[in-house]
Amino acid sequence: MPLLILFFLLYLVESITNLSPRTEAIVSGLADSFSWRIRIFLALCAATGWIANATSGARSAAAQNRLHEADSRNPAAGGSSHEWGRALDVNFTKGAVTLLKSTPKAVWVASGIPFLASLCGLRWGGNFSNYYDPIHFDAD
Ligand SMILES: [Zn+2]
């Protein structure tokens, strides 16, 4: 049993450092204090077969305003944790299944990913009352 735990920990460390190039670039741009929590979260997801495809991380106030202008449900500049590098937008793939922003909440919940996020102290955008945003994970 101790050997199994050791192999799992080695797998976890490997997963933490083995993100796709695009996801690695986005995670590397997050705030240091947040990126390690995200790396552990993504490694736990990988351990259950869900591969992360990050689409957005830290962004400038101008970029945030552009998103707000495109869809007013997105916060304006000054109102998003993306602006201080403490939020990640990420799709997940397992085999033929990909979890996207348009994927129903029940499917996301059944994946176990929101539970893993809560274990890591992350807030899940799938629970936002005003704007269903299941690809969004952040921390205060
Ligand atoms: Zn987001």
C-alpha cells in the first residue's frame, strides 16, 4: 500500500509538470500563489482522466472591458479575478467527451471536476447565480 501511494504521488508530480504547451503558457501567467493551487487541481483532474485545455488566464483591464462589451454578463474592468491572475478558464477532455461552457451543469457535476475544484479551495463558475460559466475556476 505505501508503494501505491508513492506511485500516485509520482504520477501527481508528473501531471503537475506535464500540461499541454498552451495550458502551460496560460497557467504560467497566473499569480504564483494561485498557479500552484491550479496545478494541483489540474493534476487531480488528470488523475481521473480529464485533460485540461485552458483557454484564458490572466488578462489586462482592456481585455476585460472588451469581453464586457461583447457580453454584458462578463464583468467590466476591475470586477474580474482574471485581472489579478487568480482565475482560469478551462475545457476538459476525456476520450470522446469534451466539457465546454455550453455543457449542461449535470454533466459537469457528474465528471467530478467541480468536486475536485472544491477540494482545492477553488470557486466554480458553474455555481454562479447570475451567469452560468462552468469553464471558470477562481479564488479570492
Ligand atoms: Zn473566467
